[in-house]
Amino acid sequence: MNQQPAPVSEKQPLVILATPRLILRAAAEADISTLHNLIFGDSDVMRFAFSGAPMATDAAEDFIRRFFTFGGSLTGMAVLTEKPAGEIIGFAGLSPCDALGADDFEIGFVLARRVWGKGIATEIGKAQLALGFEQLNCGRLLGLVDPQNAPSIHALEKLGMRYLTTIADPRRGSRRVYVIEAEEWRQRRAE
């Protein structure tokens, strides 16, 4: 998997990482309405994300502008597209996370309904772990998930992440915290 960032240009947003089927890239202005239609405005998609309900257009735009990377950063939420056409299928990324009282990063992914059950979460999750451990030199990575979101819990466990604790996040409600240490990840990759 190619994890070297592509150069930033006026025409093409920074490619943060690529897998055989996916590209994770920085956001562009044109992505905001597409992300709202596919993700933020869909009650099925949003039932386990953030506050558990779809966002109004202006709230989604504000969220995207605050938490997505639009420039040259490898961290923050980014647009997830499917090869070869580059069609948007969700978002993912590594975001700062202090859920355990330390300066950690959380891997995350929210996918459009049409790609559920196709292994996309596992594929982007593996790439995010590699990015965090190989390029950002993280000591551990977290995954926070709604306790009722069985498919995402399954994806985190498939990635080798283990349940640590449950927290009450003031913005997102109850979240199970999954963790994987850099050494655990390296051992899994060597197997």
C-alpha cells in the first residue's frame, strides 16, 4: 500500500493514503454538499456517529470545516473515495483524541450505506494503523465506537484492537474505547 503523500496542487487535494480499492484525500470545497447528502444527512449512517442523528446542512458544513483537513496535514478527517472513479464513499482519518487522558490519535471511519458490508472499514482501518505507527510514530492508537454499533466493533476487533473501557463523551455519548499498541500491531503484521 502506497502511503507517501502526493504533492498538493490547486487541482488535486493531498492524497493522505491509498489502498488497493481506496484513496483517502484532503477535503475540497466541492465535497461539502456530497458529504452532507451521503453521510451527514442520512439517519441510518448517522445513528451511531457523533450525536446519533442526521445533521442539518449548515451544521454539517461547520463540522467539516472544523474537523476535516483541507490542506497538507496527514491528520484530521479526510474524504474517502473509491478507485478508479474517485467517487466519495465516506470519510476517515486520524484525529487527536484525549479519551484516555493522553495525546493519542483515534482512527475513524464513517461510510455511505451503499458500501456497508464490503470490507471497506477493515481496509481503511489497516491503512490508518500503518499511517499512525509507521509515519506518525504513534505509541498507540484508539478507536471509539458506540456500544451498539456491532459492525464497527467487529471491524476494530478484526484490526487487532482490544476493548479497554467505556467512556461518556460529552459530544458523542457513550463510547467503547478500543486500543492497539505499536508493538502489538508490529507483532500482528509479522505473523
